[in-house]
Amino acid sequence: MVLIYESDPLDDEHARGRFYHVCGGRIDRTPLNVPEPDQPYECQYCGIDLEAEDFFTALQKGSV
């Protein structure tokens, strides 16, 4: 798992949920936005590239 999606329906401000990157076995609690199709998110620490497609998969499954 390198990307998780968390949604709290009671959180009015962030009702749509948030994406987080799991790096080195730890959840980085800095929320991520879905990147543009041609500009993947690149982690400086583990070197993984997360594309928009990965975010949509995490949205469906809760994690990817």
C-alpha cells in the first residue's frame, strides 16, 4: 500500500475525504491532491510516482 484514502462523513470541512502517501511503512499525514494527468506526484524519499489513475483506484478501494 502506497496511497490511502480516508473519508470522515462527519467532517464538514473535508467531507470528500483525503489522500495520504505511505512512505517507508509510515503514513505521511500531509494531504495530497489528485495530480494532473501528465504530472505525477513524485515522492522525494522513496522515489515512487503516483499518477491520477492511482488516486482514483485508492478512492474506490480505500487504499492502493
